[in-house]
Amino acid sequence: MKTLSTLTTAAALLATTASSVFAQCSNDTWNKIMDRGTIVVGVKADTKPWGYLNSDGSLIGMEADMAAQVAETLGVELELVGVQSSNRMQFLEQGKIDLMIATMSDRADRRDIVGVVQPNYYTSGTNIMAPKALGFTDWSQLKDKPVCGKQGAFYNKIIEERHGAEVIAFTGNAEAKQALRDKKCVAWVYDDSSIAADLASGEYGDYEMPLKTEDDNPWGLAVPKGEESCVFGKFMSGMQYGWLQSGELLELEKKWGIQQSQFLIDQQDRFVDWLSE
């Protein structure tokens, strides 16, 4: 009887806590979207091919396509707003956008400000761009070789200590990539999402990103902080789960010429429907 009483008390406390959590959900943004019949989504305007301005001034890219799928699923119109790394969280906080899908790394300090919804939909990390002719297949092949990098990048020291490369650091990416073209180094080390964008541009046909990405940092989309655990947050969690399970994001990578992400392959395997096999 004592055990039953304890379990009953625990269940009551859990129910009270759950009720309290849901009672705090005003669902203001969700209701606003539904009332006006439009969702306003912030995407990058300067990060090709994830989000950038087309020749006619419209915002396009992989994350713009994701935003379009959100609107279609909700049955509302889509309005895209261009954001930058410096203002994307502020735009969400200030209500200038309802949702942010803008190449944002998921970090603890950012979770304190905006509602980063799980599961993460993408990731980026450290990789290299190198001439295809060199045939790199493993990080160990960079040992004692000159590698171009950007001054101040945290991964310069990592690949020197971990893989024995000799980093030549430049003040900017343009200078580093030109040095690579001039054969002053065997590779350029940088964020793999930026390298993927360069390769997708068609300007680096003789180059590749041949190695396994290291030090992955997942990306998170975000809803307003107060709606993270409410209707809007739960809905976006479901959207991300569906994208990962279905392989839809792998298809969008193909559409936008982005090198296939091992992260997305792994996530599709992780979320596979066991009855479909």
C-alpha cells in the first residue's frame, strides 16, 4: 500500500508539472501564423547555396526550399526574409520572423536565447579543399605538407597537432584559395559547408573535398524561445524528423549541387522505419 501511495503521488506530481508546462504555452506565434495565413521565415541572403539572392532579387537555396516545405505542410503562404549571422537571432526575438532556418550552429549559449528544436537537421565541421590530382584519402597524408588556412581559425592548431600539417595562415579566404590555386599549398582547410558552397559554384572543377569531416557542429533551426516546447516547436521537431527519415534533405543537396553529407546518410539510417526493411 505504501508503494502504491508513493506511485500515485509521483503520478500526480508529473501530471501537475505537465499541466503547468502546457499552461505556459500561449502559442502566440503559431496563432499569428494561422490567423494571417502566412509564415515569415528568416534564411541567409549571403550563403550560397543554402540561402542567397537570385539574379531577380528573390531568396533561393536549400534552406529556402525547406522553408517552402514548412509553409506547404502548414497550408499557409511563405514570406522569406534575408538574415545574416549577426542579426538572425535578434530578428526572431523581435518578432520580425516567425521561424529561422539560417545555417546556425547549435550551441548552448544560443539555446538560452532562441528555441532550438531537435533533432538537428544538418551539420558542419572541418575539411579540406584540394586538387583532385593529389588524390588525398586520409588526413594523415597532410603530414609535413603546407596547408592554407585563415588566420584565427581554431582548426589550424588542431590539424597541425593532430595530423602534422604545416598551416600557412592568410588574412582572408580569398587569399588562401588563391594561394591554393598558385600551388603554394596542397589544400585549404576550412568549414566544410563553405567548401561545399565553393565546389557547388562550378569555379573549382579540378578540386574536391575528399576527407571525412572532423569536429562536426550540428545546425539548429529555431522558433521563438517561449514556443520551443509548445505547438510550434513540436511541429518543427516533426518536420525535421520527417526530413531526416525520408532522405528529403539528401535530395535537396543533390538539387543544389552540395556534396553528399555523411551526417544526413547516418541520420536516415538512424531513423529508418524498421518495418520498411
